[in-house]
Amino acid sequence: METPAPLAHLLQALEVGDLATAKAAAAALQRSGPGSTQLAAEVLHELRQPLLGVKAYAQLLAEETGTVGPLKLLLAQVERMEQIISDFVRLSSDRTAPQQRLSLATPVWAAAKLFSLNPDSARISLEVEAPETITVQGNARLLEQLTLNLLNNARDAMGGRGRIKVLLTLEGSAPVLYVADWGPGIPREMREKIFEPYVSSSKRGTGLGLAVCKRIAQEHRAQISLAPTDTLPDQPPPSTVFRISFPATVEVPTTQRKRVLIVDDESIIRMVFRDLLGKEFEVLEAGTAEEALDLLRNERVDLIVTDKNLPGLSGLALAQQARMMNPQARILLMTGYPSLGTTQEALELGVMDYLLKPFDDIRQVRALIRAAIASPPAQPRTATGRRVDVIDDNATSSRTVMEALTRLGLEPRLISTTEIAAMEPPMAVVVSWDFTPAYGRKALELGKALAQGAPFIVLVEHLTMETTLDSLRAGAIACLPRLFFDAPALSRELSRALKLGTP
């Protein structure tokens, strides 16, 4: 096929480095029709390979002789030819580039870095304000090219020393990018056609940079325009301000609504929870433990709220099997008939809390469910040693605990003060509720902090519902009455709680 005359003229001009003629030939080629334009894009794309070879050898020569004289001019001309080819190919291509959700700051900062590496930018003061939190749907490479073209355009317009400012902000929910400079400004007669190909007020420019910017903006459904010089609050105001406004960000939920499974054989209780939580969570229901287990085998659930007394399997049996299916399952237990024994069972099963019916304040129940869902799932940690920290200041009971742990082949470390030296996380912690320096709930907080994710056991002189519930809510794995055990008996209970097997 015969090469169209405008394309031949363009190739000849590029061959001899005549940029003015190349620009005129490119304009004529674009007017000649889409077929010729596409052919030109393909031919120019092929020119990149030999041009790359010329540039590579010129750079190798520069390493030996320095970038001076004719070699410096050669490299500058090659880079300008590369820019012409790149811009023209972009304008001629009908192919849309792939896009994804990205932080707009990433291509902005990448362009700023490339701009600063160019020796021609050495006398330019560049300021960039680009927060990472502003996102768009786009192509990072093209957005980098858009920003770099605007920076190069501003630098070339100033022709030497000057100041450029890049500002990325939100106007409402729309991301907006400003590129401002304090150069000579754009003549009034050129402002209407500044984004047309081959229009440039700079002798150095190709006249394609801003046209490429407009094309890239269109691909991103963005609007590029000249903004009033007083748009930015800087004083003195800039002489030129480009504004690129992207489509308003639409918040798309990244996660599904949290799911709460209510297990109760009373339909009125399930209805109350459905009305209480339905606007905030997805509420699933089951009337029996068996029905709940069938559901858990097929559905994702973020929290289980179950009655203790169910027909068939009990709520405690459901909790046990649910934890076997998912060791990180979050479970709340409800009952109208509380007992110390079932509270102890709930604690050892890892139940998060124990709700007593009838509820005094249904809003507190909702707040408790919110807190349970927001809390991170327990992350089981594999013990790396045999050390067990014992927090106790009672000489008699601490001696019994130390002996019981030693019988299990463990290495107890006694702590009788709140001034604790930092060490590697222990295998487990045994904390006395009656620890004098930090009594009761403060002792629980101390034990949990010292455990650093390891299991901790509470020893209490008087075992009550209150101490057991507080231990459960703190995340302990057991609450034991310390005065009821001698060393062998306590050893068996500690082995059971820590799942070590019978000593």
C-alpha cells in the first residue's frame, strides 16, 4: 500500500529532526482521515524501536565523554521526538486503557519525580500537595502522563526560573487536580483553542501535550479547563491554572452487612431482635440448636446469640459445636435461669458474654452486640515456651500454684508487684482476683495485658456469679476457687483448662 503523502512528509521530517515540518505534516495527516491517522500511529509506534537504539548508544557515549556539545543536543532531540511519537500515538489510538480504583496521589507524585529528574527542571520550584486518601477510577500510567504534560507545559512556558504548584483536593465529593504556574500566562486569543492539537505558545513545545491531556481526561470522564487565576489562595496569584475535575466519588460498600444469628425457641424473642438489629445488621434466625448448626454449615455468620435452654441440644452444646466448626466464632449466651455452673461452662467455651433475661434495657443489649461484632476475633497463639506467669502476693496460695504448675512440667514465674520486667510472651498466665496491688477487675486487666494473647486463668477466693462473669468478659479461659484445691487437685484443673491432658 502506498504511503499517504502527509505520512511520508512526517517521516521525512522526523528523519532529519525538522520538528517544525513534522508538526505541520502531523496536522495535515490528522485532517486526511481516520484511516491514515491509524496507519500513522502504527508506523510511529514502530519507529520507537530504532529510536530507542539511538538513544541507548547516545547515553553510552555520554558516560565516556559527558553530556556536552553535539551529544547533548542529540539526546535532547531524541527525547523530543519520543514525546512527539508518544503524544501522536495516544491521540490516534481508539483503544481505551484498563482502569481500576487507585489513589490519585500515586500518579501525581510519580509525574513530579520524573519532572524533577529532567535537567530542564533544575531552576523550577515545584510544590505538590496530594493526599493519599483521594481516589479515582483510572489508569495510573495515563494519569501520570497527563500530570507530567501539564508540568512540562508550565516549565516550557516559563523558559527558565519559575514556580509550579500541584494541588489535589476534593470539591464536594469530586476529586479535583490543579496545576498552576507563575509564568507569562496564556494570551487571550489562544485560550479558546489551547487544547487543540499543534497549538502552542512555546517555541519548544510540540503543540500536542495539552491535546493529549484533554484526551486522557475524556477517557476518565473528567473535565479539563483553564480556571480563574484567583482560584487558589496563593499571593501573588498564579498566572495560569489548569483544573481537572473527576467524576464525584460514589461510596460503594466494600463489605457486606454483618450477620447476626439469633437462636431462640420463642418466636417473640427472635422478633424483638429482628426489629432491634434489622436496620444495622442482617439478622438470621433459628428455633433450635440443630437448625442453627445446619445454617452455620452453609452460611457466614459474624455473631451467634443463643438461648441456653433450647429443645434438643442446649445453647452450650451449640456453642461448643460452633467453636469446633470455627474456633474464632463469636458467641453470646442468653438465659432466664442463670447458675454458677453454666456460667463456668460458658467461660470455658470462650463465650463472650452472658445475657440475663428479661433484659433491663434493650438498648444496652444492642450496644453489647455492636461491641461484640466490632471486637477482633480471638487469634490463637502457639506457645513457644513453658513459662507460666503467676500474679499473686499471697504466700500460701502462690506456693500451691507454683507447685501445681511444676507438677505439669511447666516453669512458673512469680510476680508479686505491678512493676513487671518485659519478657517474651508466656505460655499462659495465672492471676489472682485478690491480688492486692491490683484487685478484682484491675487484676484481670493486668493478667490479660501480661498474657499478650496467651490464655489466662483467674483464681478467686470466693467464687461467685460476679467474679465468673467478669472473668468471662475479660477473656479468661477459666475462673477457679483457689482455696478449694491442694497442689495435685489444682494441677488437674489447670491441665484441663490449658488442655494439656491429665497429669
